[in-house]
Amino acid sequence: MVYDKNIFTALDENKGGMINTSCGYNTLKIEGKGTIRVSHQNQDLIFQNVLYVPKLAVNLLSLQQLLIEQFVKLDTPSQQSHISSAELLHKSLGHVSYSRIRQKLGIPIKAPHLCKACAVVKVTKASFGHRSLTASKPLEELHLDLIGPISPLSRQLHKIGYYPSVLNSDRGTEFANSELGKYCHEHIIRQRFSDAYTPQQNGLAERFNRTIIEALKTNLADSGLPKNLWHEVLSSSVLALNQIPAHRSKKSPYELFKGHPIALEFFCPVGNPVAIVSNKNKSKLEPWGELGKLLGFNAEMKSYRILTSNGRILDSKHVDFLDYTQAQSSPDFLDNIQIEKRDTTPEVVEVPTAEVKEEVMIKEESEEEEPMQEDSSRGNLEEEDSADDEADIEEILIPAPIKPSSRILQDRTIKVIPVKYTHMTHLTFEPKTFKIAVSGANAQDWRKAINAELDNIKQHDVWLDQLETPEKVLHSTWVFKIKPATLSSPEKPKAQLCIQGFLQTHGEDFFDTFAPTGKFPSLLTLLVLAIDLRLPVKQFDVKSAFLFGPLEEEIYIKTPEGSSKTASYLRLVKSLYGLKQAPKNWYQTLTTWFQEIDYAPSVSDACLFIHRNKELFIFFHVDDLIVVGKPDEFEELFLSWFPNSTAHIPDTLLGMNLIMSTDCVELLQPALIEKGLELLNLEECKPVKTPLTPAVQLKRATDEDHQAFLKLGLNYRSFTGMLNYLACRTCPDLAAAVSILSRFNQRPGLSHWKEVVHCWKYLSSTKHLGLVLRPNSADLGERIQFYTDATWAEDHETQISQNGSIAFWKSCPILWNSKKQKNITMSSTKSELNALSDGEQEN
């Protein structure tokens, strides 16, 4: 809008109207509309539809129009997002609904927009109505259910002076057992159980579980904190939720229980950047503080729990909060989502605040968590209100789970990414979705891999166009991996189209699924035979093996991403990876072809086939084949029947390196050992001479010992699993140690973990040593030498002995084992007889 008529290059004075001024009650008359030309930096800018308002005091230029016409470019920080005070309060109170803030706290607040994290996480079910009776005092009536494991605040009883009268729970063994029943009987507590398969009767506790998990997942999604800190985020989320007044009360659950409220100004969103005063000695030129993120609250001390930039967790009152910004990287399930509004009724609960004062070193993890069961009912997430939250809530001491089940929230602090044992490579970027693969780094290489996979599927005639909409449709997904280099092939990206087989139904689209795999002693025996008789050995790799298996069931899939097919659906006529019956179909296809060319299966191993003239032997494990004998004729037949397959000298098999020579073969697993040492930061450790500390006696972990291990944030089972794979393949010297260490997989302690580290230190000095098979033809002909031994009452807690056995053929080890006996023996003689019996069965 301009007031000077002379600057118009074209003006239509027939265009009129009125405009309102900023004061709201004054108006100005528009006396025309036209075009003006402005010169800026030797460039002419033309503005059209400019209003002529003579009574304007100054000429006005619209920044919005400049942006639309692309006359200016607005540079803004790319990693900051403005957040309103309403949204900040919503996030500070554990993502509680805006309606509850208005109704319960009396704050006139309006939802600026639908919270993305709430929309994704809060998947709810319809309410089963309100309870008719309420408790009259704290702890009078308890509703119990498990979502643990969560470390209890303390073991003291009757902390606030109230005693429970009724315990409401389901009939799980954690509640319906003689020990709890005896305790309730002695303390005059009535147990009330819900009927089987009727969780609605224990709806309050079930509802609390959902509310706790919703608050946890929403805060994790919004803050971008690692999932292994779920217990910390859980405590802060529940504390914030309990500041909202309960139903039928003007006081919050926290105030009703503690007798005093917490000021809302005390709370800030979890994940808020902060500056904290450092407790380390600083030089004069160093800053006094360090950066971190808000992790939780210590309501008793009015302090904050902070995750520092170097991975420590500290409690401090000396905290300055920086501007809150959205998480830089959100979880996968917040990307490219379709928001569905659902009807929810969140509850207010309280769990004990984690008061771990020690500094904990945090190791980030990436793991997928199973989604909660969803309901298709629809409603409005942001306008939800709670029901059945009128009960006074106690500081629940959640018991440790007696038996793991799908209802228990796993302790992610000891969860790390499982290590693949079959191929160990250096860390490389592997896209998680098709969209990332074709648009991210190395998109050209991944597109080539995708096209190669689709071309391979086309060559195998895996599917047919389906024009009509089928009754049941399975979906597919792309899996992207970097295939490590071997002696016969370089490192390369690989794309695999997989079917989501977990959607299949037994008896409808699959039946039998079992497919045997080759036994490792059979492979060792075959290699010994090859070296002894000087027979050639060759390895065959089948490309896309499962695509050769015909499919009998009628299965339809949605046309996958990247396919050039125009049909919306496809019918599978051959197996694809991910189908439950795919391994069985491939095994039947391969073995049927073996029998057609005069090969018969071995009596002892379904994956060992022998030619009728006994001059050629074939061992296979899924799609890897080892052929012993003169394979020229077989190779020609094989490559013609299974095109695109390869034949080469053995190099890697089942994660092992095979080094062949004229008089021996050596099997090694240095990559797996180096990977384990790298994960434990033991690359430069001092080696030890034994797998376990001499004369060590390991016992069940005490509570203190177990808690000390949990603070390390490591996965005990993952490292014993790697040791077990080594012991079963190329390291027989680890068999006894792994058997002992694996007894404590369920509940390890710090003492057990020290022995696991000791075992890895032993491997650091033997990682380049392998299992050598050098047959001795003069050694008792074709006989197998079998040795067994046993300890007696080796386990001081159970008095059960330990077995050990090993079998040799032609002076080469082909089978070994070490395990705990099943019963107590009265003498060392009986213990050794048990070992002999178990060893014969193993053989």
C-alpha cells in the first residue's frame, strides 16, 4: 500500500474499498489499484496489485508477499523450533492433555495444534465405565499389575503408617501364590482376583499400565533421549502426571499422598537443554559449567537429574534451562506417519522416583521395541480426560517378575544391539527403509542393488499380476545390508525383498515350516575325510535360494516399492524371504533334485548327501554347499539348474574362515573375537592364560551384586552368546567356561561379568589360533576315539557335577561338549558314569 500516486506505472482508479487500521476503529479509503516498479541493486522489481491509499502516513510493504513472489530469501536457524507456552506446559507435565490442564489446574489454555508424539504413542481402548466404590484412605485398597522390572525405592514397610485392606489383581502366579497368600492372611488383607480372560474386572490396574507406558513412550519420542534411559524418563513422567488434580478432587494425587504440592514452575520438558555447574576441578580459563539434558526430577531435594554431554547422570540444583527445541532426530515411528485420533482416558499413578546417586556411564542403544496392541476406536487425543483416577495412590513397590511374559516391560538398560555372528564387518551405513535408500547417501548403489533384486525375482517368475482385490494381503519390506568382502567376492551393498511373514495364519496360508540344517560335526568329519583321501573340496553359493522353492498355498502381496508392476496386488507362485514356509520349500526343492541325480541322504544327517558310488559327498547349510570329491560333472549340473550361483575354493562358511592346504584345514573366527573385544574396549588388554580365574566358584547373584551389574548398562547374554558360538565352532577350550557362565544369563551379577571379561581377555591372546584338522591315517583306522570326564559336586550351591566330552577321528576333533549334569550323584564314580552316558547320547 502506498500514498504517492506518482510512483505508479499503471493505476486503475476504479478499484476501491476500505481498510481497517491497527487500532481497530479507524478506516482508510482505497482509491485505486495498480503496478509499481522499484529499483534495487541495479535490478528492477515489479509489484502488482498495489493499493493506492492517499491518507497513509508511510508506504507499506508486505514481507509475506515478498516471500511469495520470491523477491527475498528468509534465513532462519534450521535446527531450532519455536514452541508456545501452552505446548511447553503440555510437555513439562508429561504430555498430559490440554483439557485436563484447563479443567484440573484452572489454566485457560488452548491446544495450538495436535501433538505428534501423543498422536503416535497414545493408542487406546474404549473405557469399561467408572468404578462404583472408592477407597476412604490411602492404601485401603490396592490394584496390582506388573510392568516391571523397576528397582524399588526401599524395602521398608508401612512407610506412611497406612495398611492395605484389599489387594485387587489378576490370577497371575506373581499374585496367586502361597507366599503372598500367607502374607495377606497373617496381616488380614483380603485378596480379590479377577476372572480368567477378563482384564476389565481389574481395569484400574490395567489402565495404569497403559498410562505409564504412554507417558514413557511419548516423552522418549519427543525428547530424543536414548531408550536405555526409559526408567529415568518413566519416573519423571509419572511425577509430572501426578501434579494434575484427581477426578472428584481439587488436589493432585501427589498432594493427597504427600500432604503438599509441587509448584508447576519446578517442571520443564524432559530433554530440555540445560547448563549445569560442573563439579570437576576447572582451570581459570575453562568454563565453570557443562551442557546437558534434563532427565528427571528429585522432588524431595527440589533438584534435577541431568544427563551430561559425556554420558553421566547427576543430581543438581545449580541448573540453568536453555530454550527448548524439538529433538534433532525423532524415533522412526514419528517419521512419515498418518495421525489417527483415538479415544483415550489416561490415569494418574505414582511409582517410586529413582534415587540413584551414582554416576552412571550411558551406552546408547538402537533396538526395536514391540508395539503395544492397538485398538481401532477413534476419538480426540488432545481433548482426552481421565476416568477412575479418584483413588488415592501409594508409592508402589513393584515386585521383580517371577516369570517373564509379554506383559512385562523389559529392562532396556541391559539391552544392546545383538551381534550377528555369521559375518562381522566394520560399521557401515545401512538404510532402514526404501525411502532412505533411494534418497540418502549412496542412493545410486542402493538403486542398483534394488534393481538387481527385482530383476532376479523376474527371472525366477516369482509372482503374477492380481487384478482383483484379494481377501487377505501380505505386505513386503526392503532389507538393506552391506555384504562383507571374502576371498571370492568384494564388499557390496545388497537389497533383499522380504515378506512380513508374521501376518501369516497357520492352517490358512502356511502349514509345515520345519527345515533341517547341517550338523557341524558332519562338516568336520567330511573335511577330515577330504584331507585324508586327498579329495578336492569346493564351495557352492546359491544366489536367492528361497526363490527356487515353489509355493503351494495361495498368497497375495501388495506390489512392493520400486517395482514396475502396474497391478496393485501380486500373487506369489514361488517363495520369498520372510515367508514361514520358505526354508522348508527350499530344502524340499534342493533335496528332491539331489535324489534325481542319484544322491541319497545320510542316515545321521539330513543335510549330508552321498552319491550312489560313494565318490562324492555334499554337505549343505541352507544355501551354502561344501562338495567333497571330483565335482566337475556336479558343478555343470548345479550351475545349469541354479543359475547365477557360484563355485569356488572354500573361504568363509558359517562365519568361519577356512584355510585349506594339502595336509590340513584350519578353521578360525578372528573377526568375531575382534568384534567382541572392540565392544568391550579390550583391544589393548593384558592377556590371561585361562578362560576362567583358577579355582573360581560362581554363585547366584545377590541383590547388591545384580544391581551393581545393571549399572554397567551391558547385555550379559549377548557376550555369552558370542562365546557360545565360538565354543561350538572353533574354540573347544571355551566349552566348560561358557557352560558355567551361561547359567547366570537370567540374572547376572558383577562377579559373573568379571569372569566374562576374563574369558574375553583369554581370547585376546588366542584370536589368531584356530581349529586345525590334520588327520593321521595310521591312527586306529576308521575308529572314533571318545573321551569323557566329570567333576564331582562342582557346584557348591546345587552339588551337581559338570560333564566334559570330546570325540576324535583320525586324531582330529569332530565333536565336543561340556554341560551340567541333570541330577546329584553320590560319588565321583557315578558322576563319571553319568558323563559317559551323556557323551554316548551326544555322539
